[in-house]
Amino acid sequence: MIYKIEAIEVIGKIIEKLGILFLPIYWLSFLVPRNKKIWVCGSTFGKSFSGNPKYFYMYANQVKDDIRVIWISRDDKIIKELDEKGYEGYNINSIKGLFYCIRAGVYVFDHYSKDISFWLSGGAIKVNLWHGIPLKKIHRDNKFDRVRNPKSIKDKVKWIFRRIQNEKSSHYYAVTSEYIKDLHIRAFAALKENVFVFGYARNDIFFSNSKINNNLIINNLNFYENIDKFQKEGKKIIIYMPTHRASDNQFFEIIDLNKLNDFLEEENSILIVKAHHMSELTKQFEEISYLNILSIKTSEDPYPYLNISDILITDYSSVYFDYLLRDKPIIFFPYDIDTYNRETMEFYHRYEDITPGHKVTNMKEMMDGIKDCIKNKDKYKQEREKVRNMMFDYIDGNSCERLYKKIIEITKGE
């Protein structure tokens, strides 16, 4: 029996490694009967417990009905924590993980079905919650995306396997507003009737009426409680969340961490740094550790920290759109905007028109912006409200509930 278990786990890993050779498994998975009362959730290619699927998973597990909602991951630590707290989850390379992936009637994810298992997803209802309101052009709209917009025959051949995995259309999408719905339809070539304006599940945490149970929200409880303690002591909590791009190494050339640490001490403030999970400087960011500058792992869920923070600092990350729901000051740090626009991404809007907050490009300007925010010189409240109302049709804590009811409706109709 032990050998059989090990063999199945090895097979699961080989499937992912050899890729296109196993396409027949995907086709065969369409033949397996699906149970529409089993829903599997996953995030960030199975590497983290975060994002919209996490909050939807927590909400769905609190609904007392006959739906079985299971988390699928590649990280045994995540599965162990879920088990210890009474929640159901399995490693994709385990017997139960493989079984429930091929039997589940509903897949809920925030990138592609491979957040859970592309290979075993044939015939399942797929619900893509995505991972952020687009500031930058995405998918088919992004001319720099050579997977969706190949520039040559070489590109077409090089990325064919990735397109097969990523471009199997999700059946349904959840977005935050009618405006974002139109962008999503174009960027993903989605059917209009399959894109629903419900809000993002993860944003329910920002509202006091949220029905999400807090006992599973925090990844690193000791670290969080330490930050919470600082907040109760009257310290301002600032969080820095940059996006991913090749030039993020310039941060360490522009910012003197020793001087910034001293400045934060003077201002009775704490800075939390959370790098993008795809950053090439992950290790360098995660090793930042000063008395007043702390870092969290790139795989960690930042939303509990956003929920207790006083100021957000970012550059081109769409996280600031979500932060608008908190109506707190935002500082934008676009130190490489010309390079970014020219070589990496284009924006859907003129950057200055859609970023309601201080714009800083060096350390002095950043410190001045932080001082302004701490002293409640909130010059951008009206601008924040204007952008928020464009990006969100619902400003409440009921996104998970709307989505849950819709999936139930879909499963009964198909």
C-alpha cells in the first residue's frame, strides 16, 4: 500500500514536469463524472494560501449546506495548518488531492486552472476570481505579453504549451465593476454573460459586516500580533508593496534603509515590506530586518496587514485599488516609470490621472510624503473617492456571498 501511495505521488509530479506529453490525461479527464457539490480552490499556482480564492474558501466553509469546499496546494505546510484548524485541504500530489481534482464539479482560482490542476480539470465549471484590478494592460491588451501576442514563429512555438495551459477559457469571471467588466471581456476574450460584477472576495476583510471567520486569515500569527501590538501602542503602520519588474533592484540604490529606519523611529512608525512573489529580489527583500522596517514573505497574504495599516506605499501594483476601500492615504513611488512604460507594461489610463496620492521618486520625497500623511494632510480624499467609484460597484463586505449564490445557481443550471 505504501509503495502504491508513493507511486501515485510520483506520477502526479511527473505529469507536471513532462507537460505537453500528458495532454491526453486532460482530454480523458472530461470523461470522469463530476460532482457539482465538490468545489476545489487554489491560488498562485498552488504555492500560497492567499488571494480571492482564500477568502472565498473561508466563507464557503462557513455556509452550513451540503457543498464540500476543498483547498488544493503544493505546500504541505499549508495543508497541515488547514488540517490543524479543522479545514479540508490536500496536496495535489497526494491520492486525495488527485482524486478530488478529477471529481470536483467546480474549480475556483485566481490565475489559471493550474492553480489547482490543469490536467485534471476537464469538464469542471471554472471560476476565475483573478488577482487584481488592472492598472496595467493585461493578456491580449498587453503588447509586451509574447505568450498572447507572439512576435514571431519562434514565439508561437516557444509558448505553445503555456498557451494550452493558460488559455483554456475560464467559464466564469468575477470582477469589481461594470467598467472592469468591459476590460476583462476584451483582455480575456470572455463572454459578456459569463463575467459577473460581484466584487473581490478578499476585500470583504475590510468591512465590519464581513462573514469571514478570522481564525484562518493570518499566515504568520506571531508576526501579525507583533504588528497589532505596535498599532495599539499608537505607532503608524505603513506597508510597501511594489509590483514585479526588472528594475526593482533600483529600490536598494534609491533608499538608504539605515536612514529610513531612523526616520521611522522619529515618526513613531513601522514599515512592512512585501515584495511581489515573482520578484528576482525576493531573498533580498525578505531579509530586510530593522527595528522599524520589517518584511513578510512574498508568499504571505498581505491583506490582514493592509487591513490594520495606516498608509500604503506602492508603484504600479493594482493592490492600491483595493486599498481605496479603506479610504486611507496612498503614496506612489514610480521611480522608474519611463523605463517601465517603455520596456515592461503600458497602462490603461494616464498614470497621473488614476493614482490619487503623493507621487515620490526619491527618499526625501518619500519621507516628506509619509510626514504629510501622518499629520493628516490628506489632500487626495476626493480623488480617491472618484477612482474608487469607477473601480467598484459594490462597497460592502458581501462579495463572497454574491459569488457563492451565483455558483450554486450555475451548478443547478448546468
